Amino acid sequence: MKWLETGQPGFEAAFQALLDEARETTTRVDAAVAGIIAQVRAEGDAALTGLTARFDRWTPADAAALRITPTEIADAVGAIPAAQRGALETAARRIEVFHRAQLPQDLDMTDADGVRTGLRWGAIDAVGLYVPGGKAAYPSSVLMNALPARVAGVQRIAMCVPTPDGVLNPLVLAAAALAGVTEVWRIGGAQAIAALAFGTGSLRPVDRIVGPGNAFVAEAKRQVFGRVGIDSIAGPSEVVVLADAANEARHVAMDLLAQAEHDEAAQSILITDSAAFGQAVVAEVEMALRHLPRAAIARASWVAHGAVVVVGDWAEAVALTNRLAPEHLQIMVDAPRDLFAAIRHAGAAFIGRHCPEALGDYVAGPNHVLPTGRTARFASGLSVFDFLKRTTWVEADAAALAAIGPAAVTLARAEGLDAHAMSVALRLGNKHP
């Protein structure tokens, strides 16, 4: 891991190198994905059954077998332990409450010229949700992606999840049932994204696709964008922790490792005003890596991408944080709200010594689908707004047209668009506009 101190010579170059570090996978899969998408478009259901047999190591009898039945979902829900079901229900309730509070109001106003204008919100008709399968199955992501869509009023939520060797993940299916997913398909990879975007016969197309996936899924989302909307092309996870020496070093170490254990390309950064505390945290990280089940992944992330940045004061920390624009930000100082008020760029913030980012991954309520790779400079986390559209409208009577129409005629003529000018001028009584 990297150790940087703002007072040392060469700090700016070292910090800029940290900002410029490429953590995304460099494997090119665009040609392979394009081929899969073309096959799905050409062959429809037949492509899905063939590709499922090829990649997921089980052969569906036909396209109908790709859809998980309500009975299978009910059996999965009944099979999970009561404690896990209760935790899912707690998470679902809190996520729904937070996102329901986001719902916007329509706008209807009449201005001084007598023109009535407005804005109407409406839900997308159909959303596709991709969920990773196998070892990378995350029921929390099902809740975070599906519940905002349901709250927004989306009527159809089609979920695709791969089932390697034909094995269903009961927690994922239970989360789908709780979140109001209307149909579940055992389809994975780029072929699932293609099916959601273009339809196959059995699986009808959707209007927007959300949810995480591997490099093939991310590339497929990139290639179908425009045909459908997408949430984002997410990169590796990241956290910045602002912590002073009043914290428990072990707590901060586990907060850093909670991101590092996601994958080898994740990044965990501690910014502190105490070099001694930074060293204590590094020692705790090393101790924890001796026994964590995912220690190999976490260590690879920490060694390659981890960093401790020692600052002279918290004003320096704020400036550096805004440059990092992290996906996750923890603020663990005496006056965390004051520090948060000065930070402009972060996907989500976790304020105080008792609010680890892991709380937000599951049960806090705000969404855990967040902008990565410094894109928090211009992007936001998933919300109900990702599943809503705005339609503006204008209503004008003769008096309102007379008040503003001449200016429209003048501008249309200035742009050389005579039909535009005439469509207004004729209504103003100009027989020869």
C-alpha cells in the first residue's frame, strides 16, 4: 500500500498518480459480446438455451424452462432460515421507506403572460434487473435495484440471474419476492442483457437495464445503451475513510478491508491527521488479513491499491477528498457534519464513528448502487429518479400566444426556419407571414 504525507516533497505527484491509477480490468471482450448479442437477436430463444448450456453447464429443455416458476420461488423463500428472512424484510422495509420519500411532485403553473406550463412524472413501463449468480450472489443488490423501481411505479420488473450447474440461490429468489420482481429468468452473461434489450420471443424486451455484473455484462450494457437505458458501467468498489486518532484503529482497519474484500481491484484509502494512528491502522489491517476468509482478495487489493494519506489539517483532507470523489466516504472525526458540509463530491457519506459503510450496504435505507471511479464528480447513486421520466407540457390560449408568439416568429426567422415562423405567425393573424 502507499503511504503519502502532504508535507513531504513530491506529495502532489504521488497523489496525482493515485488519482490516475487504472483499476479496471483491461481484458477486451467487446468483440465476443457483440457476437453474443448478434446471436441472441438472430436466434432468440434458441440462442438463450444454447448459450446457457455452454456457459452455465446445464441444458434447459426449452425456453420455458428458463423462467423460474412461482412455486420454485416460494420453495426458496420457505427454505431460508428465519433470521435471514427477517434481515431481508428489515432491509426491504427501510429501503422502501427511504426511496418512497424521494418521489417528486408534478408541476403546474401559469406565468405572467398567461401561458400554462407543467411537468408530469411517469414511471418507465418495464425494467430489467441483472443479478450475478454463483459465488457472487448478492440478495442486497436485488433489493437495492428492484425496490426503487417498484416504488417509482414500474409495472414489470424482469430479473435475470445465472444458475451455474442449475443451482438456484434461495436468498436471491427470496429478495426478488420481497422486492416485487414480477418475473425471474435463469439467464446470465451478455446473453441476458441482449435478451432484456431486444427480446427473444419468450422474454419480452424492457426499457431500462440495471444491476451489476462481470466484464461481459458491463460491455453488453454498454453496447445495448441507446436501444434501452442503463444505470451505469460500474467499476471496482472504493472507500475513503476520514479518521482522527480518537477512533479505534481496529474499527478503521475493518472498514478499509470491508471494501478490499470485494475484489482485487477495489480501493481503500485512509486520510488522517495522525501518522501514528495511520501506522496503527496499517498494523491492524495486517493482523486482520491473517484470518479473514477472503484474505487473499483483500490483501491483493490493499497491497496494489490501498493508501494512507497523512494531512496537516482537515481542510487539506476536504480538498483531497473532493479530488478523489469517492464512491463511499466515512467521516469519523469530532464534528463530522461540519466536515461533510465542506465536501462536494462523494457517492454516499457515512457520518460519525458508529456508522460504517457496511451499514449502508444492507439496511440503512439509501441505495448502495453508487458512482465509482471518481464519477461522483458528476453522477449520483441509484434512486427512484432512474425509473421515472419527465414529460413537460405547454398550454396557451389566443391571448397567451399573442403575448409571446412574436418573439418566437423573430427567432425562427433568425434561424432560417420559415415553416416554424409561419406556424406561429398564421395563428397571430398574419395572412402573409
